[in-house]
Amino acid sequence: MVQITNIDHLNFTVSDMNKTIDFYKDLFGFEVKEKGVSSKGNPFVIIGISNKLVLCLSESKDNLNCDSFNHFGINVQDFDETLKEVQSRKIPLLYGGVNSYDNSRSIYIADPNGIQIELSENFAGGL
């Protein structure tokens, strides 16, 4: 059995690199960690917060396909403050706003590419 410690990173193809970087910088305080070119010759940018979450982004204007990806979740420190911050930025809440579960609450938003993000009160829904 492979023993895992954490999710290392998530990799997304985005339609507008600069707009995507700005979204994650402004809302979550992500920093650009690395810029480069992949072994396939595609430019990429790694953004995030060290030891918490990083995203690897590559840009494509026409080959976006997220059909098999639903969303990724981020556990937040203060759910009520997060909700206020998202609302103050006029970021639309998906699925009717706050979703209450047995042991947690979540809101769902989308980045500029339509990638959905769940912001949750308790890690793994409080399980």
C-alpha cells in the first residue's frame, strides 16, 4: 500500500493565466512560486501558499475540458468571515448559498475558468 501524507498539488488548464493568478492572489493570498516550461514545451505557473496548497496552471485558449472534474475543497479557518469576504467581493455563491451538512457548512464558488471551489468550515466535513 502506498502511504500518502498530503495532496501535493492540483493541476489545471486555464483560459486566461493572468486573470486566474489574480483571482487566487486576491481571494486567498496565493503567491507565484515558480514559472517555467514543461517537458512538452507548455508554459506553466505554480501558485499557492507553501505547505498548504499549490496549484499548477497551464494556459490553453481552446482546449478546456473539465467534464470529469467536479470541484476541489479548501478548509477555511473562519467560515463566517470567509462568507463575508466572498460576498463583499460579489463572487456568486453556487448551489443556493450556504450548504449545511451534519458536521460542517460549505459554500461553493467558481474561479474565472469555471473551476468550482468548496470552502468548508470543518476538514472533510467534520468526519
